Amino acid sequence: MSEIVVGVDGSASSRTALRWAARVAAAKGATVRAVAGWQYPAAAGSPGGPAELLGPAEMDRRTTEHLRAIIGEEIETGAGRVQIEVGRGPAAGVLLASAGRSSVDMLVLGARGLGGFDGLLLGSVTQQCVEHSPAPVVVLRGDEPPMDGPIVVGMDDSEGSTRALDWVIELADATGSELVVVHATGSGVSDAVLDQAGRTLDGWCAAIRERGIAHQPRIEAAEPRTALLRVAEETDAALLVVGARGLGAVQGLLLGSVAGYIVRYARRPIAVVPGRRS
């Protein structure tokens, strides 16, 4: 059975992520794994640090109880199976270790957790997970993201977008969502280029047609990041999905320029699907 890992620290953003994960898990027949990490403060051993610290076992117990209370507040009975996992160490490391299991279908996070500065568009833990997670990462903003809109996915000839399409087909099939498949050609291209792009996009949509999933292909004569954000807004998308690296990305980068931009500036829920890591 597949798992959906969700990071929970008690922040409003992480509570939104927990509710979203539970709804998707119920549709997919998956298990939710609510994960939290704890670590002693850096000042604990300094002269000005606390005189006494709780032992590791007690910290595990209290973190577990905190998670259990949040789950009880946010998830209705019967909304899906929820397991609790508490790790020792920095939050990003704990979440990435949990997301590394072969059974994990996605890692769901709020855009910013506790301790994030209001001026930041993305918290440091979320940023690290997007860049390094072996599983697709869903990043949520807002109090209650939409669930009934279409899923927009960006496509090009890269491995990253191919893996994103494979992942999103399974999600759409489980949730009954319509797919909007977008191929952005760049601005100022000829009619011949647009025609070829249309044929290419039709080929990419073959797997969607085989599954009987409602979809609409869209060719956009604009830069990819501009086109994807615009289409997501126009369609009132429930989720915007991109591959971690598309064409033209420098191989040493973990995120391509399109994915990196969308993670920071999309106002809607986004998912970043990683490519194969060497």
C-alpha cells in the first residue's frame, strides 16, 4: 500500500497539508504518515542554555502526543489511515529520510512552518525537501486549497516532465480530476512550430486517453513559467505539476529554472516531481 508523508509542526500551513493529504489518501486508498522531528536547541550546552533538558524518550513521547492531538483536531474519523512518525534531528533530514521509502507516493508540506519569517515565500525546510526529496513534493499555500479543479501539468521533451506525467496520471485516475496538459513553445514561434508542437503534445496525451481520463491539451506560445502560472489561474487549478528539471537546465542544478520559479511564486498548490538521481 502506498504512503503519503506529510510534515506536521503545528503551524497553520502544516495543518493545511495534513488535511489535504488525508483527502488525497482517502481517494487513493493510501496511508498518511504524519511526521515530525525534534532536536535540542543549539544553546543547550552553552553557559546561557537551559539548566535541564528532557531526555530523548520523553521528547519522543511529547512530540508523539502533540502529533496525535493535531491529527484529532484536523482529520475527521474515517478520513483515512494515519500513522505517526517522530524522528530525532533537523526537520528536513527527518522528512527526507521518511520520504525515501519505496512505498512513499508523495511528500506533502506547507509552504512555511513554525519559525518562518513572514517575508519568505518558502520556508527553509520546504525548500530543502523540494530540492532533495526522492519522492514528488506537494507544497500547499493558503488555508484550504481547492480540491475540485483540474490538475495542470507542464510538458516538454525532458525526462522530468515524462515522470511528472506518469505520476499525475495516477493521481488524476484516483481523484477523478481532469488534466490540463500544457506545452509552452516560447513566444514568437512560427505556425509550423506550433503545428509540430500540437502533434507532439497529442502523442504525450496518448497515455491519458488510454486510461479514459478527461483532459485538454494546450499549446501556449509563451515562456513555460509564464504559461503554466497563467493556465493554472485561468482554469482554477487544484494543483500545478512540474518536473524538477526540464530541458535546458544545467545538469548540476537540482531544480530547473521553471520549477524553481513556480515553487516560489505560484499561488496555488504545486507538485515537483524529481527525476532520477545518479
